[in-house]
Amino acid sequence: MSILEKIRGHEDLRSLTDEQRTVLCQEIRDFLISHVSMTGGHLASNLGVVELTVALETVFDTQKDRLVFDVGHQSYVHKLLTGRQAAFGTLRQFGGIAGFPKPSESDTDAFVAGHASSSVSIALGMARARTLLQEDYHVVALIGDGAATGGMVYEGLNDASYSGEPLIIILNDNEMSIDRNVGGMSKHLSKLRTKERYLGMKERYRRSMQRIPGGKFLYSLSSGAKRWIKRSILPTTIFENMGLNYLGPIDGHDLAELIRVLKVAKTIKRPVLLHVMTQKGCGYVPAEEKPSQFHGVGRFDPVSGEILGGSSYTFSNAFGDAMCRLAIENERVCAITAAMPGGTGLLEFKKLFPDRLFDVGIAEEHAVSMAGGLAKQGMIPVVAIYSTFLQRSFDQILQDIAMLNLHVVFAVDRAGLVGEDGETHHGVFDVGYLRQIPNMTVLCPASTQELSDMLTWAVQKGSGPIAIRYPRGGDGRLTESAFQDGCSSVCCHTAGEDAAVITYGTTAEIALQSAEQLEADGIAVKVLRLLSVDPLPVDAITQQLGAVSKVLIAEEACAGSGIHEALAWSLHKKLEKLQIESIDLGSRFVTHGSLSQLRKQLGIDADAIANKVREVFRDEN
């Protein structure tokens, strides 16, 4: 039996020798590579935190102590060490364990963590609760993968310093978010990595003073001189200027040193920042050489690192290609992304137009406000951000873009269900919050060609804020474009007169499948696809409906976050006798799983849509 198989938690780790823990780290790497190669997942980030997580779980009891991840995709090793090894074959699978911390899955998962830069704030809240309730446990925030490029971290650090609460903040510095870290903070951390260690000298000094009579008193009196010595060796860091005890930088793959320093940090009765240097993908050459590719990876050959399943032309690819073409045609076109030039399809744009690609780090609020400044002064900024992360910049879209009616284009990637990443990553709220914003236009392509056409129109002929929302993946059965210079607002895919299904985006493909099922029952369904959900093309829909009196609105959005209420109200004003039903994701956060499994569970697959139409006919009869 391997060492890993015997580990169920903190006490098991404490009982190991240093040599056994070193062997354990290699077993963990082998385990991760083997299992993630079959399930897919976030590999490179987890390989980079093996020693750090083993050290944390050895020094702290996460059943009682609180370990807050930021971001949560680096939690696989934690899950392995807290009793979930046997379930790893179900990682990110429907009904299996999540790819992010999930308190409902284990008491050792202190908090959910799918978005970045929130861990310090959450951990400080826990530390304050501990003090107010007079309880006894440690609180640790683990920041990694570029989360320190987000401004919320510094709001938390500022308050943590002011609070004086005992709190350990670990900066896992691997120079990466998904792509290479950018910006002034990244440069600052890079400088720190080149300095001599101070902690060793500090510990030797403390121990020597404790061995002499009155040494503790002298140690206290000499703190001023000690700080002067420290600054002469290691210039003051931004963290120390904020009032935090700074320890590091520490080699994040030196297990014994990590355990030693964590034990020291545990004794400090103030906020401590421990700066740990790690290598993303450490221990697996393919992930070391291509950490961005192995950040979130599908199935792959564990020996060669070759990605399995081939590649397809995705909506993100189509967006990137269209952006390059538009930038060639117009030098005012520029792109903004929040640490995801690769994920949003902008790598080629970055290579061709390095001066017009602005990667701002994990700072969506800043990205949007900066776009406002660019637009106000004559540029045409295109902001490419995943739907789930764009939520963080709602206020900036409202105040800094829409209020001035500035021409900013939002490329809303990963709209709708995204699959295995689960609750924190599904883009099922953007239709609702974008439609609330005055002056906003929201377009929904159903094919990569349609995305290209919509983006071209938005950049060249559009005005004001325009959002184009599109899903993960590539084309399905719909490959043509019905969008022509902004004139086409509704596309009629079938000519049935018994009922109509109104939808938008790639959900139209599911509606077409349901229409085929219903045709076999003798029910002829008209499938209407909206190219715009804001403004709603009510007049065009009314004209297309003709004599149809039964309508089902189907959308891949949570209840209240779509178009159903607004569209039903508007249609009833024009056609009072119209019978309107709806089908959506319901009022819930959607779990992880394949798209087909999730749609079936949520009742928005072809069978569910067909059954809903059949119910309407049964009720009528």
C-alpha cells in the first residue's frame, strides 16, 4: 500500500517522517497526472502546490483550522489529503466531487472559491468571528495563480493589517494566472525573488538572544535596530508598508523549510504574509513547458502529454480571428482581457498587435473602466471576459460605460452552461444583468460565422455599449449566419403553425431537435431564434408568429435572469389571447457535469422541451 492510500487527514500526515513526506509528494504527483489525464481538470496549478499543501495539512488541521483557497482550482491536493482519494475518478463529473472547494462536500473545505482575489477578505471575516466568539483555531488564506493582480486583495490586506487579527496569508507566487502574470505587482514580486533571505538570520538572532540572561528583554529593545538591519538587506516590501509581517521569499518545493516556516508563522499573533515561490506544473515536463495549456486541460496521454480528442474551431477562435481582421482594417480597434488572452482567443492578436492588447490581470472592474477611458478618447475597445467573471464589473459597465453611452464592445465568452467547472463558472446570469443596463445592446450568435458577423457590425457600425454573448465550444448543427448588418433580429428555422418555441443562441439547436420529435407526433412547431435579446424584437416576433397561439420561451438562464417575463409581457400587449409558457434552468445554482447531463437534469434538453409542448396540447384537449 502506498503512503498516499493511508492518508485521511492531519494526524496521518503528522505521523510521517520527513523522508516519507517527500515520497508522498511524488505519489501525489503521479496520482494527479494519472487521474486528471482521464477526467480532465486543472493540472499545472495543482502540481505546483504539492509540497505547499502537504506542509499546510501537516502543520494545520483543516477539519478545525480554516484554509481559504484563492483561487480554488489549486485545491486538488487538499482534497486528496482529506479523505477524497477514492472519489477522484469522479472529479468534475456529474454527481462526483467538484473541481473547486465545496463545503457541502467536506468540512475541511472552508469556503467556496471559483473566482479570484477574495480569500483575504473571507479569511479576515473568519478570524474576526473567531475573536468575537472566543474560539481557538488558525485561519490561512492561500492566494495563487495571479489572484494578487486583483484589487480586492489589497482592500483585504489593508483591513487585515488594521485589524491586527492573527491571520496567515500565503502568496503562492508562480508568476502565472492562466497566462503569464502582468503588471507592477508581478514585477515587484519578481524583484523580491532575487533578494537574499532574511528569515534565517532573524531566527538565528532570536535563538541566540534567548540563550543569554535577559535575552528576551534585549530582543524586544533591539527591534528598532533589527528593522534597520532588515531593510539594509531586503528593501521594505509593499506588504510591510501595509503593516504586515512579511516572511520570505521561501522555496515552495522545499518541504522541510515550508513546514518550519509555517510553524513560525503560526506563533505570530498578527497578520503574516508568507511569500512562497513555486513552479506551475512542477514535476511533469509537459506541464512545466506548457503551463497555460495544462492549466485547464481535457483528457491527455499521461506519458507524452499529448492532448486527446483533437481540436475544433471554437467561438473563442472565431472571435480572435475576427479581432485580428478588424484591427488590420482599423488602427483604433484594441482588445482588453483580464489575465486570459489564451482563453479568450487573443493570442494571435497579442502577437500581431502587442501595443493594442491590454492584459490587465485578474481585474475585471479596472478592465471595464479603462475601456471607458479608451472609448471616450476615440479608441474602439473590445473587452473579452468570461460571462461569470464579467459579473464582477456590473457597476463599472453601468456607471463608466452605459451612462455616457460609450462605444465599448463586450465579448462575453463562456455564456450559458459550461459543464464540468460547475456553479462558479456557468454563465447563466449575464442576460438578466446586461438587459437591466440602459443603452445596452445584447446579441446572441448561434454559430462562429454569426459571431464574426456580429462583431464586425458592432465594431464598424454599432454605437454605445454592445455585448455579444457566446458559449464555450464550437459549431453544432447551425453553421450559417442570419445576421446582416444589424437588420435581422429574428430567424425562423421551421414553419410549423401548431406552436412556437422562441429561444436564442445555441439553445436553438435543442429546440430544433424537439421540433423533430414533435413532428413525429403530428405537432408542427415553429422555432424562432432571437439574434438580439436587448432590445427585444417584439414586432418582428409578432409578425413571425402569424396564427400561432401557443408559445414556449426556452432559455439557458436561471429563472429571473432571462427574457421570459419581459417578452411575455410585451407579446401579451400585442396578442392578448396568446398562451405563453416558459422553460429555463430554474432558481438554483447549477452543479458540475457534462452539458447533456446538466440539461437533462434541469429539464431543458430536447425531450423536456418537446414534453412541455405536449403538455400544452393535452391541457387544451
